[in-house]
Amino acid sequence: MTTDILDLSGLKCPLPALKTRKALSRLTPGSRLEVHCTDPLAAIDIPNLLNETGDRLEGSLRDGDRLIFRIEKAGAA
């Protein structure tokens, strides 16, 4: 399965969460999205967004000033 990468480096709150929401809305259930951010608030905003959307955070890591989130699009309820 392929993973789409969304590079949101340099964007500040609330843009990373808004652009992640938009990207997730275009994915089919089971698809994966990897989001790269440099805004420290994304560590709070992205998980909160996923709680709202029901999508699953597969993992996250910090690489220097970069935050990387691996997300799986939720299936239809």
C-alpha cells in the first residue's frame, strides 16, 4: 500500500491541522498519510484532529525540529 506524504514544513497553526484535514478527506479508507510539520503546536493539533475525524495515528516521531505523523484513514462506519 502506498503512503501519501504531506510536507507542511514552515506552516504555523492552524494551517497544518487544516491542510491535514483536507488531505484526509480526499483519501479512501485504509489509505495512509505521512504528515511532516515544523510547528511545535502540531504535536497537539494533529492528534486532536484525528480524535475528531476518527482516523488512526499509527505513530509519530520527532526528527530535529520536524514532527512526522503516520496516519491511517478510517473505514466507513
